[in-house]
Amino acid sequence: MLTDSIISTDKQARETKATIDEIDSILSSKELLEMIVEGLPVQAIDGVRRSLITERKKLSQLLSLYEGA
């Protein structure tokens, strides 16, 4: 994902926003999250959720920096 880079174009900003929206959809839908973690141990499910939340936060920060520039 984009978390180790910067957003420098409108296209990258749109792509980042789309990724944030996808993460929001996954986190808000039990069914989507279950599809992603299907077959994983129960302990891993919380890790996946935390990773998605962290990724969303980092992407949102990058997008905010771009929009504020």
C-alpha cells in the first residue's frame, strides 16, 4: 500500500481515498471481513482487523497532508 510514500498527485489522492473506502467497507461488514480471514486462526482475525485499522489511519494521514498542501 501507499503508507511508506507520499501522495503527490490528484490521481494518487483518488486512489488513496478509494483504498480508505474499501477498508471502511471491510471493517463495517462482518461478511466481508469473514471472507478475508476465512481459514485463519481466531487469534489472527484480531490481527487482521488491527492491521486494517492501522493502514486506514496511515492512509488518512497521508491524504490529509496532501489535501492541506
